[in-house]
Amino acid sequence: MPKYLFIASYTAEGMQGVLAQGGTSRRTVVEKTAADLGGRLLAFDFAFGGEDAYVTAELPDHQAAAALAMRASASGAVRVKTVVLLTPEEIDSAAHQSVSYSPPGKA
């Protein structure tokens, strides 16, 4: 099942919710959301700096990942960036694919 990294930055409203309900509450909500989409939460970590949380989940497909990110972003409480994660084996497979490519100006 594909893995995704969701990078979350809470708005002031979202952070007020975290302060009121706690970090474990957020993890529980995201865990249920991932399960409802047919996947599972792998990690939920809060962070310092420009981003507030890093969430790693396995989801059935890109549509499920997009649905989760869009729903969270539409709440107005959080901004989400989504990164598709690849295994080393997937990179090995990609490295062995034949690709015809010309850089700009070389065509």
C-alpha cells in the first residue's frame, strides 16, 4: 500500500483546538480517518518550526490521500502538504526503466 507524508501547519484556530483537546486527540482523529479510508496511520509527530506535525500513513491510493488532505485543508484549521513516499525497492525499479529524455535546449 502506498505511503504518504502529510506535513501540517495549524492555523491559530487549529492550534487552539490542539491546546484544548491535546495532541493525542489529534492522533486519534487522524488514525480513524486513515482507517475509514482503508489505510492506517504509521506515525504522528508534532514538531517545532514552520510545520507543526508530520503524519505518515499508508493509504490505498492517491485519491484517498488527496481526499484526506483536501478535507483537512478545507476545515480552515490546518494547511497540509502531501508527499508521496517511495521505498528503496521502488527507486531501484525506477532506476532500471528506460526513459527517453532531452534537457531543455538539447532537443
